Amino acid sequence: KVDSSSKSLKGRFPFRLGTVSYILPEDILPNVRYLADRIDDIELVLFESDEISNIPDKAAIAGLASIAGEKDLTYTVHLPLDVFLGAREEKRRTASVEKCLRVIERTLPLEPFSYILHFHGDRRGASPSPDIPLWKAQHRLSLEQLLKAVPGPMLAVETLDYPFRLVEDIVAEFGLSVCLDAGHIWLNGYDLEEAIERYADRIRVIHLHGVEGGVDHKDISSLSESQIGSVIAAAEAGEAERVLTLEMFSEAELEKSLQILRRLIAG
């Protein structure tokens, strides 16, 4: 483990700087203990399947809450990736809603800064479904159920591989927030500045990670200073408090990214 306590970036920005709960190859609690003195927010990346689940039990939730109270730490909760809230098959859609609700119910005691939500397509690419109106209608049904458990602004819909304009009307209609994933935008060839301007009032969380050779979730050393600067400016803009999450999944890549941010602060 890298000893970076003397180089902490905690509280150094007007936004909350975060990273994910899988930096060390260990469970969530050891990761949170390791990161709590270094950053302001931790994105809890949660999953659940028939074979395996990492959703914290009540004792682990109490431990996470205790660390947060001691260390001025907040959590964003990334809802499970294997949910299809726009699925045409009603059984699959309702099972996805129920999975999200289980995670929300378990993590509410943590008073999360935000819940990150994917509007997954039926397929990958620029057109997420062969029947966009049905896909959107199914998402509306799912949101009606989810919003019984959590207020709209707490749900941040993440930018994925399709143009976000396809779902921006749903985001506005239900009063949701936006999770602006800069890496996804760069990877798919969209315009980051346009997205920042278009969704400025709704951006609650920003994901920052590098893109190299068509692969994302890398450290940010491949990015230009102007790319990183644009993301930081978006996180700082206006009066709203935001989280900027360094979304990479190894200690080495996180440390390399933090070093770059330290240099930017130093001028």
C-alpha cells in the first residue's frame, strides 16, 4: 500500500473528490478505511447475482457510517450494473427494480450523496434499443417505483455509450440528476463541453478516468491538461456541491491520477 497520508487531497477542492470502493483487492470496508484520510467521497460499487453479492450487511453498513462520521466522508452508491429498467419483458424489468430497491433500502442509513443509475440499452452502441419509445416507457414505469424510495435529485443517471439526448426528457420529467461520465463521452466520440453546458444545472456527480487504445477506466495520465481542466471547472461551477470520482480500479492507477491532480494544485 502506498503511504500517501502526507499528500492527501481531502478537502482541497470546492467539490468532493472521490474514488471507488475497489482500489485494493479486498472487500469494501478495508478499502474505505484505506481511502478515508485521502479523499472526500467513496463510490460503493455494488452488485448482486444468484451466485455472489457484495451488498454490505447491516453490521458493515454501521461500520461504513461510523467511518464516515469520523473522517468527514460521504458515499455515492453505484446501483448494480446488471439491471435493465427498460427491459421489454416485465418480469426482467420488475426484477431489476427490486434489485435496486434492495440496495437503496440497505444503504439509506449512509445518507448517500447520490445513487448512480444506468439506463442500460437492449444493446450496445449509439442506438440503445430497436424500439426506443417502448424502452423509454419501461424506464418511466421503473422510475415511478424507484422514486417511492428516494427523491428524484438523489438519482443520477449516468452518460453511457448512446447520445444522452435520448433520455434527457425522462431525466427532466422525473427531476433526476446527471452523472456526467467524461471517460464514456470521450470513448464514444461525443462532445464533453456541449454535455457540460447542456446539463450544467443537473450534474451532481462527474466520473473522470483516462481512455487509452479504446479502453476506459484508466489513470488520467493520457488526458491533456485542458481535458482535466474542463472536468474540474464543471465540478466547481455554480453553487451546487458535486462529487468528482476518479473511476479506476487499482492502487497504482489511482495514485498516478492523484499525483497529476496534486501537480495541478501546485500550479
